[in-house]
Amino acid sequence: MTPEEKAGQVLLPSFAGQQVEAQAAAIERLHLAGSIIMGDNVPRDPQGKVDLASMTAINQRLSEATAADGSPWPGIVAVDQEGGIVARLGAPLTVWPSPMSYGAAGNTTLTRDAGQGLAGELAPLGFNLDFAPDADVTVGPGDPTIGARSMSGDPAAAAAHSVAFSQGMLAAGVLPTVKHFPGHGSVTADSHISLPVQNAGVEELKGRDWQPFRAAIGAGVPMVMTGHIAVPALEPGVPASLSAKTYAELRGLGFKGVAVTDALNMGAITKQYPAGSAAVAALAAGADLLLMPADAAQAHAAIVQAVTSGTLPKERLDEAATRVATMMVWQGRQARLAAPAGSAAPVSAKVSAAAVTVVAGNCSGPLVPGAVRVAGGGPGDKERFEAAAARAGLQVGSGPLVSLIGYGGAPAGGDVAVTLDAPWPLQGSTAPVKVALYGRSDAAFDALAAVLAGKAPAPGKLPAAVGPYPAGTGCP
């Protein structure tokens, strides 16, 4: 491969809206590894649902562009599909609850089934890589960014569920990505906006944040994402995604796969590294795949120039491009499940039913009489609750007040407080009955309504401490 081809092989950019032909032309011109599909790239029908035929056609067109070079391996067609708040694709594909549901349910077989179910619906659309699962260990309310994207606040549980989910995805033929090394669940700033600082020492990180990554590496995951987090104990002021010492620690855990950066167009990077300098710095530090550079052509030119001038060793670019190509050769040989859109809905329902957690309140019998009122939540939440209540035989319009608390919501009063994302607001709630649901799907609301009506148990346990309620709180 020429230096220009190698430089393209380490770049995975995004594109704007429906500019598919412009992206295909850029892939061919710059020899790019492929594309990531973001929310604004997803075609939708008049009802706002994913247009499956159009999505498949877009992914096919992008794949054809990567094949124009004659490479014997498939191009990358990636997406961010974790479940919960990070889901670029919605109905008619299965809607999944927040990943914290897996930690609350505590069943790794179910977690593996979910990973396979989610990935199995991506594969027939042409996706071959998903930036999931999130392996971060949350520290609770002090974690403003990851929250319910984390599977657990317990490092061993986060490790077990991250591995199980990854293995399920691989069984469907889609590459997983464990993220965000060296751990984003224990920092108090959002790297989309600024550079968070991880003040823990290396030994503390090894004992907590790195446990899931060590387990995933031991299980043979193909890709690990580095986060935009500064770790003074490793390299003060430098984002981990651009830090040679961070990549050395990652490789020291035995990792031999592809190290991918978090998106290079995020505030933590663009404020500090102008033009194509972030791409060159990340490669020089040890990254193999550069996700979403702010300007792909600029990043490509900067890499070629750095290799030509000798400021970036040719061997480093060779190593990175070889790792990416090797991973895709391997992926191309895997059998792929072709699961119809929505076919994993029973698994999603099973996850929510196993995860729903009564943090305060009775563990047997109905939690409400035959009628309830409902308030709060985000768009569509009240309507979904009302429909689920009707299916469970509950009237809506009188009786105890159920307060729904959505993503980032404040603590609420009423008679029953229900968090639909991270459970942290329950610690400040004055409601006598407190329930953590970890999801906003129809199936999650069905699980909630069944528990409220006394028709189903609430088997879930808090996967992280919530104020006075320790991890593990829940019904026996």
C-alpha cells in the first residue's frame, strides 16, 4: 500500500446528513477505512421509523466505495448502538433499555443474548462494527457522563457483563468495541465539552476501572476505545486517546487488537489540537484507528506529511494500518446472523422484567391500588406508561401519583418515584415508593406496570449505590 492508502486505512470519519455520494467519493479519494453512521445519516419513513431498505442501500454504497481500491477485506460500516440514550437506530429495530439493566438483572446469559440480539439486527443492514459495549465502571451520582450507560458500579460485574455482551455481538458477526479506556465512569466532567481529569493513581485504576478491560482483553475482544481523559499519573494534561503512556498500559494488559480513539471532533480534543494535529498525535502515541476527525481530508494530509517528513515513523503507520486491515479480514470470515428487525424484542422485554428494582416499598402485592395518576418523564413517556398501565389492568386518572424521572431529571415527589435512566435521583426523592426502571421502551413500561399492579415481582438489584441505598438494594 502507498502512504496515502495507509493513511486512509486508519481514518473512520462521519459525514453530514444524506450526503452519501460525497462520502463515497471521499472514501475512494482518501482510501478511508469506512464510515460511521450517526443519527442524522439514518433515513426515516413518514412515521419517523428507520427506513430499513434505504439504510441497507446507504451502507451498501459505502461498502462499494471502500472496495474500489481492490482491498480483499471489507470496509468498516460502524454505528453507535448501545441501547438506552445511545441508540442511533430505533424502531422497527428492537428498542433496548439502558445497559445498566444488565447489571441490575445480574444474569450474564441474558446479557449475552442481548448482545447477540442487538447485533443480529444490525448485520442484515450492512453494519459490521458497533461501538458497544460501554465497559466503564460508574462511581454513581458523581459520574455526569456515563451513568446508566455503565453496566455496573462493581468492577467484577461490569467486567462479566461487558464480556458477555461482546461475545453475543461476535456470535452475530458484528465487531464489538469496549470503551472508554482508562475509564470514563469515575471522572466528573464530560469529554464532549472539555477534558476530564482522572486523578486516581495507576494502582487504583487497575483495581477498579481497568478490570472490565482486562477481562475483555482476556476474552479476545478485537477493539478497545480510548477516551479523552487526562490521567496525571500517566501523562498530565494529555488526553488518554493521545497519550503514549496510556497506550503502553493498554498493551501491557495483553491487548493485541485495534486501539481506536473516541471521536476526535469532541471538545476535549478540538480545543487543544487544531487542524490535523490530533490525528498525527494519536497515531504517534499508539492509536490504530482514528474516529471522526474534525476534517478527514486535513487529517489524511497531516498523516502523509508527518510520515514524509519523518516526524511520524513509517513503521507506526504500517503497524496501525496492518492491525485495522487484519481485524477486517478476520471479520469478513465470520458467519453473520441475519435477524429480522424487531426479532429480539422478547429478549429486550426479558431484560427489563429482570432489571426493574424496588428500592423502597413493599416487595409483595400491588404497590398501587387499581388506579394511578402519572406526571413527569420525557417526550412520549407518559403515553407509554398509560398504555402499559392499561395492559396491566390499571386505570389512569385518579389515585396515587407516579412521578417519572427521565434522563438527567431532578428528584421528584409524589407517591411512587420511577427513574427511567440512572437511578441517582431516587436519593433525593420524597416519594415513599422508589423504583429504578433503567429504560423507556414499551417493554420497560410493561415491566413497571406489572410490578405496580402486583402481577410480577421486581427481581432487580441496584448495580451501584444511590445515596443511602447501597449497591445490591432490591427485593429478595
